[in-house]
Amino acid sequence: MDVRLFDYSLPPGRIAQEPAARRDTARLLLLPRDHGPLSHHVFKDLPDLLQAGDLLVLNDTRVVPARLQGRRLSGGQVEIFVLPGREETGEVPAAEQWERDCFLRASRRPLPGESLLLPGGVTARVLVDHGDGRARLLFTGQPPARLLAQHGSAPLPPYIKRKAGDPRAARDKARYQTIFARHEGAVAAPTAGLHFTQALLDRLAVRGVEIAWVTLHVGPGTFRPVTAPRAEEHQLDPEQFVLPPATATAVAATRARGGRVVACGTTVVRTLESRSDTRGVVSPGAGLCELFILPGYRFRVVDGLLTNFHLPCSSLLMLVSAMGGRERVLDSYKQAIASGYRFYSYGDAMFMAPPPARAA
């Protein structure tokens, strides 16, 4: 499948540089999976678009403040994007000297052997240049959790621009995090979840919509473009997940009562589908998820999807196209652009709504 089939043109002004003033006031494009007409809503309308007995599954990963500003001994600036390591899982003690793979951004790339100066008296020496934008660094001076908590900033994707001193940067730590984030380990937010408020979750409960949870720690692969000419040749980076027994039970109960399983975000889709058998029975578990969903995939568990608008030719857009149909999804993107929707991580959302549920 040619990757160019998932290309589209987006005016730069449609890329959201900051979130909606209030989380649940982002716009919501309704795309019915039964081929009904598009309609325009606000995210806080979601309870009216779901039914009693539906199950909404959310990702409770927490984003690590993984972006650090450093400088070279020569005085030049370096941005360091620290990738997750085993420290977050408790497998490695919180030592004051530790190694980690990182993305580096500088006017001239640091070379192996070079030392970088970081806040809090920390130094980072370049050990290995992997040649793909990543390098292995040796940090000395503070444990990773303390360094990032005190001096790290939100790891915004590169299309969200922030200069030094930008007042929006102070808000990013809170707004580039869902209100239900619990388990730290992600380097990117599960962006469909950014639109929820506690008041909205309460209204869903009153509506009779059940909530269940998975954890999938979004990894750096979410930024990695599909560079292979054919989509089937692309491989996703594995990401850690946990699917609790309570969530597997909730899916089974929803199926038994004739309800619908709605995933909030592509991370939830991939987690649920990777743990299902051919009958749609979901098993609890933990491990690494690397399921790559392309058009032609037969969904076993997920009936509907809440998601943001994704980059052209991305693995995320391919997953959305698998659920909604490539041509229909791309046509809905054109209509969203024409209607002024805001795109990508801080942008508006789409609900690929399943047909109305039938009693079991």
C-alpha cells in the first residue's frame, strides 16, 4: 500500500499552537461509521453522542517532562529530549550517574566525547551517536526523576513552536497532560484524552457510560515518520502497556449487554486489539505493544474511536483510515480544514461513532 495514498495538504495556520481555552470546548467532528452524514459538535457534547451501556476506554499514562535545555562548553544551546528508561519502572536504582538515549537538537550536532552543561549542576557526556537523531548520553549529578521534575519541560511535538521565555510554556506542563494521568512513562500525550474535564466524566457516568482504563506509554515512535515507500514495510517502535483484569472484564460485560466499546485514542485501540483473540475476547496482561493497523484490518474489539486529527502519511492516520475508510477519512479532513478545525496534538477532535447499540 503506497504511503502517498495517506497524504493531504494542510495550511500551516491550521496547526494548533495552543489548546482550547477550556479542554472540553474543543470542536468535535462526528463521522458515523454507518456512513451517515458528518456533523459538527463541541467535545462537551460527547455524553449526548454515547448511550447508556457503552464502555469508554481511556489511557491513563502520564507524560514525563522530558525536554531539557543545555549548553555546550563553547556556549551554544542544545535541546535534549530524554527518552524513557528502566528507572521509571523501578528496575534500576535512582543513581546520580546514569545513561539514556536522547534526541539532540542543536545548530551543530554534539560529537561523541563532548560534554554538555545542564541545569542543577548536571553534566551530560555524549557516548555514542546513533545516527538517526538519537545519541547515548551519560548524565552525572542528579537522578533522572529529580532532574526532569525540577528542570524538564513538556515534550511538545516539533510542530508546536515555543521560544525561550514564551509564557505559554508554563501552561504546557499542565495542558499537555490528561486530567486522569496516573502512571508516568510517556514522552507524548495521548492527545484525544486532553479534551476531558472532571465535569465531563461525571456527566458520562450520569448518562450510564462506563469508564475503563489501559496504560500505554507513548514512545518516541509517535514522532517517527513512515519513510518506507510502502506502508507494510514500516515497523512501529514497541511501547509498554498494561491492560488490567478489570478492563478485560468490562469489555466482556459490555459485549454481553449489547453495548459498544469506544476507544479514546489510537493508543487504546492498539492496546485492546493487541490483546484480543479472534472472537473479540480481551485478555489482561502487560508487555510491549507493536501492533500496526492498516486499512483492511478487521477490528475485533473496538466499535468507535475518539481521536485528534493526524499528520499526513503517519501510522496514526493509517489506523484511523482502517476504521473509517481511507477516502472517507481524507474527505472528512478536507471538510474539517474548510470548516476551520484546528489540527494535531493541541487541536480539535473527531468521533468515529459506531451504529446505535442493540439490546443483547
